[in-house]
Amino acid sequence: MAGYPLYKHIQDIIVNQIREGALRPGDRVLSESELMNQYHVSSITAKNALISLADQGIVLRVQGKGTFVADSDITNQLQDKNNRRAASNETNTFVGMIMPTMKTKVEQRLLYYVEKYLHKNGYQLLLRITDESLAEETGAIEKFRQIGVDGMIVFPILDEKYNEAILKLKIDNFPFVLIDRFLKSIDTFNVTSNNVEGTYQAISMLLNKNHRNIAFISPKITNSATEERASGFEKAFFELNLPINKNLWCIHELEIISSNRSYSHILNFLKNNPEITAIFTVNVEMALLTYNALSQLSLLSKVEVITFDEVGLPDVHFIKQNYREMGRNAVHSLISQINGESVDKHIVVPVEFHPRP
């Protein structure tokens, strides 16, 4: 057809493949370069075809992974579900929550507020704990879908940047929210703390007090929370044009943590770096170990310590997360998705820096 844009021809071909079953929900669509080679079109034409299909909800584009066929029936199914529920006054509705552990106050407080706000909105909570296992997380997602929960709130495991089960939730337009951490490779609804700004404020305070040999103590940087806190640390140095001594970064491989060798790792690190005058730890677990190591070495009065999350030690500055707002926003985001309502995709909750007196 004269004047019919090339990118629309490609769109029509892909749509027909979906209608005929050659491409099914979750299948990968040809990439821009593959479309260019197969149909002898420019990169702009190929890109426009995929963008237009994504805008119509026919496909989903996942950064670093490709373009996938979406399930166009999901929205209608959700609406039918909501209509049936309204007509029958149904109140027995469930949301699944997946947690990596229940060992930390972060996890306990988030669970408390999520359950509180779900109950307030007429939902019951089903809980699964993954013990920081990707296989357990995947199994929990699949089991919740089999049960027929209305949506899920997922606190991703520590060592996670990608999970096919989470990608499948996105492709199927299944209502879910990631809380505390998010996956950069999959653009999902998520609720996090302002990790960058909180750490930036804390390190800026230390630098303004003329600390220069500041240690950074963290698990291996494998998720968004630790990565953002490292970015906030670096940002404070960069803005003052100060060099960062990464020899003072004490990073714990996950096998060190799982084998309970973190304390000795920190103790040896402090012994080998006597020039340290201040320390930032990314979480309470690292802070407690660091505090005990400093105490053993009689360095508590000589080294200033800051951590993310309230640690309950009078000598330690801390950055306080607003768990109530995180839980409230996660529940609001999820229910809005379930009801087919518009909601912000990425919610960043402010934090408060609490310097010690």
C-alpha cells in the first residue's frame, strides 16, 4: 500500500504471527538488528515498530533481555474478576508476600506494615520465606500463581539481579511490586528507600569533619540497595573532587557471610588498615560486627561509625528508613494494579539521617 509506513508493515507481520499462534505470550520477538536483517529496513524503522507495539501493550521490552509477547487478555481478565467480586461482595482475597529471611528488623518491620495495610484494605496475606534462595523464590512465585492470589509483593533475595519468574510476572501483566530492592534488568513496579541520598548525606558529614580515610563495609554488591548505597558514598567524594581509596572497601563475598566468617574478615581488615578514621556500613548486620571488632581492638573512641538502619548503639550514627511509608506505598501500588488504576511505577521513599549527639 502506497504511503503505508514500513514500520507498520513489520507491526502487522508480528501481530499476525501472534494471532496465528506462531508467537505466544512470553515468546521473544525478533530484536531490532534481527528485524533489520530479515526485512532489510533501517534501525529507526525496526525500533519504531517495536516501540509502537510496546505502546499498544502487545509486546514488552526488557532492557538487556529483549522484546517479548505480552498477554493482552490479562487486563480484561482482571476487570472481569473485579466485576464478579463487586457483584458478590467477595472479601476472601489474598496477596502473596515473599521474603528472603525474617532475621532482620528491616524484614520484620516491612512485613508488619504490609500486613497492616493489606488488612485495612480487605486483603489477607500469605507469606513465603526463601532463605535467600533463587530456586525457593521462583517456586514461591509459581505456587502463589497456582493458588490464585490477586497479587504479590516480593522482597528479592540478596544475590539477585535477574529472575525469569519475575520477568514472567511482568510479561503476563500480573500485579506485583518489588520492595526494598529492584532488578535493573526488569522494569517493574517497585518501592525503595532513597539509598543514594541517605548515604550521600552521611558521607558528606564525615568529609566535612575532615575524615578522608573512610572505610566502606558491605556484602558483595549484588543488588540495587547495596549498589545505590555505594553510589551515594562515591557521590559525596566526587562532588568535593576527592579521591576514593577502594583499598578501604571491605566487601564480603556471599560465602564469607554464609560460613559465618564476616567477623574475622572485618577484624583482619581493621588490623591491616590502621589509618581508618571513619566507617560506613551498608546494614545493621555489618554495623554490629564492625562495632564488636572495633571494641576488641580498643578503637571505638578513635573511629566514627555510620550505618544504614537504626542499630541501637549510642556511638553509631544511622540512616533511618521509613518502613511505614514503604509498606503503605507497596500495598497502594499493588491494589491499584489489581484494580486497573494508574500508579507511579517507581516510588522512592525519603530517609532521615540521625547523627549521634
